[in-house]
Amino acid sequence: MGSLEANRSRTVVRMVAVAAAALVPAALVLVGGASAGAATGCRVDYKVTNQWQGGFGAEVVVTNLGDRLDGWTLKWDFGAGQRVDQGWNGTFSQSGSTVTVTNASWNAGLGTGATAALGFNGTWTGSNPAPTSFTLNGVACTGSTTTTSTTTTTTTTTTTTGTPPAPTGLVGWATQNGGTTGGGSAAAVSVNSASALASAVSGTGAAVVRVTGSFSCSGMIRVGSNKTILGASGVTITGCGLTLSGSKNVVVRNLTFTGWDDDAINVESGSTNVWIDHNTFSNGYDGAVDIKRASDYVTVSWNRTFNHGKTMLLGHSDDNGSQDRGHLRVTYHHNFFDGSNTRHPRVRFGNPVHVFNNYYRDNEYGVASTCEGGVLVEGNYFENVDEPTLVGYAGSPAGTLVQRNNFFVGSGAPQASGSVGAIPYSYTLDNAADVKSIVSAGAGAGKITV
């Protein structure tokens, strides 16, 4: 979490969540006979993620509550002489006590409800209080929106609802960028064939699709945006997989995939806000869950993979940095990599990628960070894993990797190097020694009620 160096084992980690304003009703002023002006508003969540004598790491997550912004500047004042030394995901400068952050080229656009997660390392003396106020493009970030116009004839009160509630159990990167709700509260449709599933998950309309019968198929079934796919107890898809290409807001849960002839789940071409949870994968041809080509804001949780080789690829090639930099932010947690060989995950360009509380058993290697990737590996249980963590792999240049609080049994020595970006979301870390029992009991299809 944060920009943590591997040699700071004595660091005292202090999580301080401050400046997190709740969404509140906002008065919107409507102009009689004309359109209202642009709505403006923002929320900032600031927390210290890592602190040591004289220095600290922090993350700053700004949420745009108003109309879309194409280019933004965030400002705040430090109250005790703190200084920013190094920042990421934006351009940082400081004059006196005032810190100014302008967008990077790849996160300039902030739609309504979108977030930008920033991080920095700084210095302090005496004390390190959190900033108390922030502005985004000159607008105070109070957690509400206002609309202004030159003529006021009617005043109406409404509520800024922000992101719909996240599905139960969702944590990680898929909670960011407005959150991931899939089909939400849409009426469920039941299917029991490949053709019916393909039809039900096409397009961008909100849909909840229950797969109630097992079937065989070949190739890939394309999944559109705003979809929830839920497997009934015991449902198995044999021979084919699901592909998300440019899809937004998708949830896939409680399915068993076996014998797929391409990938089991393929996430590509800028797909965002995807949750892949409580599935089982075995005996397939290529990746169980492959995420690539600038996809972003994905959580992969509580899945089990066994009798399979290439498990979870993140970033498909060394020469795709122009598309992938600033994307491929994925959380992998509470997965059971049960005798699967490699790629748990194999990372290119994503930073920070968060790998926590997974159970690794009898693997060739666990996590590999390459090609500018930055991976935080924490609280995992490695049992009989030849190479738990790798920095660089198979001819790909080294990325960075921080490993901490992991548990090793009969495994090789982990590799680590450099620092990684800040983790912008809250999560609960299980004790690594308990992860084997927790994950083996709870991971895979059939372990939840849907």
C-alpha cells in the first residue's frame, strides 16, 4: 500500500482516513426557459498509508461529483510544513504550503462519479496533520454539487446519489471509477444454452442473467456492458469462454469453466469496472482470466484454479506500453491457485496491482512483475511454490514489487525490488497464516448463494 520500499520493514504503517465527505443533498438552481449551468462539485479522500521518522507516503483520491471535466487541477494546503518529494498519477508542484496537482495525459477526463487516484511521498517534522480543505478547478470539494446561472426563477432540491451501492463482498479496484454494479436491480433472466447466454448478455442495457443449466460450446461468448452473470449451483460451461471487449460494468460470479479452447474469461480493449468472483477454472487451453489492452478497475476474487497451466495474465505483450500505461489496475484477493503452474498473475505495466490474501499451493511461480509493472504482494500464503515472487521473467524487463507480511512453507526465496503506487481503497487484510484455511474453505464456485 502506498509507495513502500522493500527495505522498510521497520516502518510503522498508519492508516488515517480523513477528509472523506459524505454525499449530501445539493440545491440545484434551474433557469426558467433556459438550460441550467454546469454542475460542479467534488469529494477528496486523503489518507497517510505509510509513515516513518521524517517521511511518509499518502494517497489522495478525488471524485468528480459534477459534470464531466476535461483537464483538472487539485490544490490543498499543508498545515505543518510538510513537503511533497515525489508524486505519481499527476504532476505535483508546491509553493510554500500550497500543493498543486495537475492531471496526467491519461487521466485528464473525469466523468461524473469518476475518480483519480494520486499518490506521493513527502517529508514532515514535528507533526503530520491531514489537509482540511481541497479545491478542484477552483471549486471547494465539499462532497456536494451546485449549479449556477445568471437568472434564477425556480429553486428545486435534489439529492446527489453518486455511485449505486457496491454488491456485497466487492473490494479492490472494481470499487473505483464510479464502482461496479453489473446489471444492478434489473429483473433476472434464466438461460441454459450458449446461444441463449450470448443473446442475453449482448448490448449495453442492464441485465441480470442466471445460468441455470450446464452446456458445451466453442469459441468466445461476447459480453456487453452493464451485465451480471450468475451461475446456479453446479453449473459448468465446457469448451468456451466469455470475452469482454470495451465492456463496462460487468460482474461474473459462481460459474465453473473447464476445457475452454481459448480463454475462460478474456477482458480487453479498454474494458473497465469488472468483478470476477467465486468461479472455478480447470483444464483449459490458454488463460483462465486474462486482462489486457488498457483494461482497468478490475477485481478478481475468491476464484479457484486447478489442473491448469497459464492462469492469469495481466498485460499481453512487452511492446504494448503506449496503450497499457496508466491502466491495468487490478486487485487479486482470496484466490486459490491450487497446483496451477504460472501467472498468478504475470504483470506488465499495471501499477499498482494489488495481490493480497491468496493461497498458492504447488506452483512453479506465484507473481511476476515485469515491464514497468508495480505489484504489492501482501498477506498471501505460499506453500511449496518454487518462486513465490519474481522481478522480471522470461526475457521481459523487471518491474517493481513490494512483498510484505506473506507466509512461506516449503517455498523458495521471494524477490522484491523498488516501490509501487498507492492503493486508493479500503480493505481488510487477513493474517497470512490463516489464509490457507480461509481461502481453501471459501474459494471457487458453489461457495456463495446467488
